[in-house]
Amino acid sequence: MTQDIFKIYLDRLRLVPQQEIQGSVNPDFLEVADGRLFFRELIEIKGSAYLADDHLILHLDVTTSYISFCKICNEEIATPFLLEGLYITEDFEKGALKEYDFRTPLRDAILLEIPLYTECQGSCPQRASLKEYFKQSV
């Protein structure tokens, strides 16, 4: 699917109760280049957009998976990602906004949901052998 899934045309949306949003997009729009986090699969987006007075409201579910590294053994981990019930809202004055591109707020929402650290299998098997190097809590 093309990246046009990100564009909501408000003049069209005024004519219908809601616009369905559904498709797969390349993860390149996330612009992640830190070498510790990778998105290799398409990102599935499903939801709807509607108007409420001077507000555009998007209600989305997002699924994909990402690759990160275990904080203990540094092995690559593939982790499924699901973001359900995401709401994105935008205020606008009637006639002032013709189209809305939700790429940036969606990017921000996805990246904020990724944990800072991950551990393979929920508790890395190498944790026990490295225990002596960890700071002990008081």
C-alpha cells in the first residue's frame, strides 16, 4: 500500500460519518537509525477517522514487530508489537486545514511504546551466570 494511508482529506471527511483506515506501510517513516532498534516488517494500521466539531479524531490499532537486543546477553530479540485503541486528535478551524498527515503523531506514539530495554525470554538465561557483576539493591 502507498504512504497515502497517512493522509486524511477533511473536505471528503465532511461528507461521510467516518473514513475507514486500513493498510500496510513500510516502517521507513519511523526513521529509526540508532543501531539498537529495527523494524523489518510492514506496519499494519487499522481504524477510522471522523470529525467532531473542530476536531479531527483518529482511532487506530497498530501491529508489527521489532528487533532489539537483550540487555543481558546482547542477543537479537524479535518482539511482536500491538498498539490498540490509539487516539490521535487535531484541532482545526473550519476551512483552515484541507488535509492532515498523521505520520508524525503515529511515529511518536509507536516509539513511545517501545520499552527502553528488553530481555530475551522475559528473563535471560545468562542472567544467573552474570549475577555477580550486577549491582545489588539494598
